[in-house]
Amino acid sequence: MAAWFALQKPAHRLVLTLAVLAATMIDLGAAGAAGAPDVIVVRLDQARITRLPEKVATIVVGNPLIADVSLQAGGLLVLTGKGYGVTNLVALDRTGTVLSEFLIQVEAASDMSVVVYRGAARESYSCTPDCMPRVSLGDTQPYFDSTINQTVIRTGRSQGAGAPASGGAR
């Protein structure tokens, strides 16, 4: 076959090569589509709702650091993006039979965010419409901790915890 191919004119070789490549890609596409599980895309720090088949008794998440799941009444599943990446979810009935399986892909939020680098230090801001501090995976530890601490203090005060022990305002 190789000798026959080498004897063909360059234009014929190009057509034959393209035909073989096209046939290979069609075969790979059909095999990949048949065996590939569904993918549900969730944004980091956002929730998405999907419906599971009836009679689901157990749900298993491959990596709960990537996605959190909560099964609600009526077969509703709440997916929350916790970390970047891809994990899987398997839904089982009471006998352990797999009813559903799919991938959960967590991507970056699509809001107007800005990342500022100060040397190696990274800080994230949400700019909707004004830029305000926002914690995001990958931010430098001091910035992350400071922003979280401010959020915790603000939440505590809004829930009636009052002023800090020092009596000073921030």
C-alpha cells in the first residue's frame, strides 16, 4: 500500500490523505460521542439546578472540593461550584444501580472581574459597576484572609453581633 501511495501524483496523494483523515475523524467522533458522559458547566461560587431521574437514593461526587451537591425534593439537584476543575457525579438507586452519571465542570465566574498583580501577589476585584475586593481561588493569602475577615465582621455586625471588643470602628 505504501509503495502504491508513493507512486501517485502529489495531488492524488493529498486527496487520499484528506479522505483518510476525514474517515478517521468521523470514526473518532462517533466513538467519543457514544461513550462520553454529559457535562454540566457551573460557574465558580454560583449554583445551578438540574433534575435527576426518579428513585435516586444516593448521589456521589468525585471531588467535593470542586463541586458541592444537594438533593432536594422532587429529584432536583443543586450544584454549586466550589473550585476550578472537573469532577463526576453518580446517582444510584436503593439497590446500587447507576441511574445517571455526568461530569461537572466548574469554570471562572463570567462577571466583570479584574485581577491585579503586584509582583507575585494577586488580588481579585469585582467591578460591577465599581471595583470592590473579592476573594477568588489563586489570590495571595494575606489579601484573601483580609477580605474574608472583613466579610465575616460585616456579616456579624449585620446580624446584631455589635462592635468588636476594642470598641473601635473599622
